[in-house]
Amino acid sequence: MENRSQWGTRIGFLMAAMGSAIGLGNIWRFPYTAYDNGGGAFFLPYLFALLTAGIPLLIMEYTIGHKFRGSAPRSYSKMSKGLEWIGWWQVAVSFVISAYYPIIIAWAIMYAYFSFGQQWGDDPTSFFVGDYLQLSDPGVFGSLVPSVLFPLLLVWAIVFFTLGRGVRKGIEVANKIFIPALVVLFIIIVIRAITLPGALDGLEAFFEPNWSSIMDGKVWVAAYGQIFFSLSIAFAIMITYSSYLPKKSDITNNAFITGFANSSFELLAGIGVFAALGFMAFQNGVEVNEVASSGVGLAFMVFPEIISQMPASEFFGVLFFLSLVLAGLSSMISISETYVAGLQEKFNISRGTSILIGGGLAAVASLFFATQGGLNLLDTVDHFINNYGVALSGLFEVVAVAWFVKSLRDFQSHADGISDIKLGFWWRFCLGVITPAVLGVMMLQNLKSEIT
Ligand code: PHE
Ligand code: NA
């Protein structure tokens, strides 16, 4: 496979990797997770998780992709015949995510439009579930909701178009546009947010350290969980992307850059979101803890209310939802590339055919989430993916590499051969001992909370 696609530039690869990492997790998951797990004190376990698991795993995934030059299934099977299934498991998790992730992007597209005249009115919550999603009883799919379906088709058109143009002309070019644009938009939003009345109360709530929290095991698990999800680790993504790196690539350095860029964006998002929440609390005469939230509720119920109360609502509404769209699209493209590359190599078909089959199946699956029961289905599937899919994927991966095929030394010399920063015992220890232990505890804790 010597004529394998390649990134045109190092920056192109970095933009694509950052594009995958920087997503909804940064904007709507990190701020509340930090706030809820010790505020300012959370940064300690968080940084620890970044340095002992996030970046080490990223280095490992970049090495795997670069060394074996294949999609995740192909790379694992080259590592050891019996491990191909780990690649497919990770691709399958990504496939499932790619069926519901575009729904959220579709909502954000519509909400950018709803920003004109604040069409969500005085009660954004009932507007979202009632008027917009036409949510019906749990378990009932009901009919397709046109105002979700049409933007969803637009999202798929962008994804098909981008993937269809290939790695360099499609994925790389898209990310080189999306990521700088996202950063600019987001900085404007954050500057606006921190200059609103009440912003300081929000920042105080976000940064105030609750030091006793770092004695709590759950807080550490939350920190590792945020890092795994946020860096797109164990989703087959980073292996696929690094398989398109040229022979001479400073893998270790690239991993540090990706990791720190993603965390910087998380910090920025935390500041922006909590400044905005502080403003909302101030406007409504309540405490910040009464309005703090995360996820779908934060973006589509709380933020519309904040936006309505802001000066220049329309402008900032469009900016906020557009930044969700850009962050989401760049992640969505990376998830879809995992199965496009996997199918193409497995069945020896053209890239175009693979996009039509893989993307087509995911697009059809996404229709289930565009029905009146869509939000309930999305919550359920997302819960399983977050609690089991990710932790299991990571566990399979590190245990296989560190304990079964025992390739860490081998990978270390591969990475060291092309990187400035040299890896050492610390790297093998993080991957062979710390990461599997944390992922094991994470699995048990999730199972326990399921039962109780
Ligand atoms: N890393 C992305 C984020 O922080 C989420 C993501 C997970 C993207 C899995 C792709 C695949 O939002
Ligand atoms: Na992220």
C-alpha cells in the first residue's frame, strides 16, 4: 500500500487531530465536569490524567497508525492477527456515535437560524422539546421531524463531500478552515461573556477550589474520563489519522501539541460558559449553582435564555451555535473516516464505494434520531457509549498492547526514532499500569452506579 493517502503538511495533520479532539466535549462537557468535581481543585487530577494517560495514549495511537500504516482494524491485525477485532470494536463504537452526533450538529444549525428574533421565545425549554423536537413519549419513534431532518441532510452532505475529496483535499482543507474559524469565533464569544455583568460570579464559582474533592476517587475517575473522551482516544480515530502521516513525523511532539491545544480550548470554554452562567444568575437574581448545567440542556435550553438576555443577541446567538457546528463537524468527519478507511481496506473497495456504504448506513441509522422519540433514544445510546463503549475500548487497547503482544518497547523505539522528545520508563509505566488500573476502576464504578 505505498500509494496511501498522506497529509499535505504537518499543520494539516495537527489541525485534523485537534479538529477531532476539540468538540462538544470541550464546550458542554468539560466546564460542568470541572465545576462539579472540585472547581479549581479539579485541575490537579485533570492535569495528572492528561500527563499519565491522555498524552501517553495519544503517543501510542499515533505510533500504531504511523508504524502499521493502516486503519484501526488493519493496524491491530498487523500487530497481531488475533487483535483485528479490537480495531473493529473501536470502529463500531465510532459508527454508533456517527449516527447521533450529526443530530446535535443539525440542531445547532437550526438554532443559529432561530437566533434571528430569538424564535425560542420566553420558554426555551418547552420550545426545544415541544415546538422544535416535537418530542413524544419515550419508546415511541413517531414520525420524522422535518426541522431536524433537513439540517441533518445538510450535515451528511458536508460529511460526504469532505470525505469524498480525500484526506488531503477534503479532511485537511476542511479542518484548516474550521479550526482557526472556531478559535476566532470562540474568543469573541468569551471576551463578550467575561465583560457581562455577573461574569465574575460565574468565574468565581468555576475556579473556586474545593480541595477536599481531590481525596475523592470519583473525582479522579471523572478527570480520566474527561481526558479519554476529549482527546478522541480509543475510537480508532487517532490511529486512522496518524496512518496518513509521512514517514518522517515527530509523533511525540505532535501528541503533546494535540493534548495541550485541546486542554487550552477546554479552559477557554470553561471560562466562557461560566462567565455566561454568572451573567444569567445575575439577571435572574439567583446563585450560579442554580443555573450550572451541561450537555444538551446547557446548549439548547440554558444558552438560548442567556442569549436572549444579552445585548446584540442575534449576533452572539449565531456565533455560539456556529461554533457548536464547527466543533461538531470536525469531530464528525474524524469519526466517519474510521469506518470509511476500515471498510475500504478490509474489502478492497474504492474510497468512494466505502463512503457510500459506510456513510450511507450511518446516515440511515441517524434517521431514527430525527424522529419524535429521537431525544430519548439519543440519551440512552449516549449513556451506553459513554459509560461502557469508551472505557472498554481503552481497556482492550492498553491491555492488548502492553500485556499480550508486549509491544511497548517496540513502539517506544519506533517513536523515539523519529521524535525529538525521547520516551522512557515513565511512558511504559503509564500505559502498562496506571491506565489499565484507572480504566478498570472506571468500568466497575459505572457498573455499580447502574445497579444502585
Ligand atoms: N473528542 C470529542 C470532544 O471532545 C468528542 C468525540 C468523541 C469526537 C468521539 C469523536 C469521537 O467533543
Ligand atoms: Na475534546
